[in-house]
Amino acid sequence: MKTTISIFSLFLLTIASVAQENWQLLRSENGIEIFYKNQMCDPEAGYDQEKVILKVVNTTAFGKTIDWDIHMWYNGVCKTCDVETGEYHKTLSLAANEEQQGGCSIYSNFDLCVFAQFTDVNYTRNKQVLTKFELANFLVVDQ
């Protein structure tokens, strides 16, 4: 009986870890790798939502600075492509062999999260759903 419970527990842990590590490579350039995954989020405040979480990895022995503009399409329309306020321009510095990622917490690095949609049953406004995103004007510079 203990063996069956142990095997079942190991099976559940394996499934949970695979679900949490479902990263897909988005971009690889000059020693920088950017991965993404969709994540259902229940933040500390606000509505439940789905986000695209980004993970940025510096695979080199040198510090790097990365710049990009986030272009996001909701319901098929790019809402950020022509915004010139700088609000959607991102800059990230990484030390040698450093990794940074966004998350579901309201305290996570907001620059490494892309809002996909509200999933909360209490959200009743006009539903906007992320249909595409891209990192435009992507630049990697050695520090």
C-alpha cells in the first residue's frame, strides 16, 4: 500500500512540475534567451486572470542590457503598436548567467508579464483577449 501511495505521489509531483515548467523559447539572440508560458493567476488583489509570463536568461559570462517594445494584440487589434509615450518600452539589465522572470504576484516584475485576459467570473466588462504579442525593436547590448 505504501508503495502505491508513493508512486501515486511521485506521479502527481511530476505532473505538477511539468505544468509549472512549460516554457517555450520565444527568442534567442547574442546570448540572451527569452522563454514564455501561459499562467492562470489568482493575484493578491484584483480579478483572476491569465498572463503570459516571460523568463529572460543571460547565458553568457558578461552582463547584458536588453531593450524592447511590447506589441500586444487584443481581439485581433494591436493596442500598443503606435503608442509613443514610452509606456510599452522595456529595459532590463542582467548580470552574467543571471535569470529573471515575471509571475502572478502583484509584486512580480511587471515588465516580464503580458496580460492575456480576465478569467474571474465576477469580471463583467467588455472582454479583451490577447491574440498575439511580440517583442519589437529588440536590442541586446553588452554592459
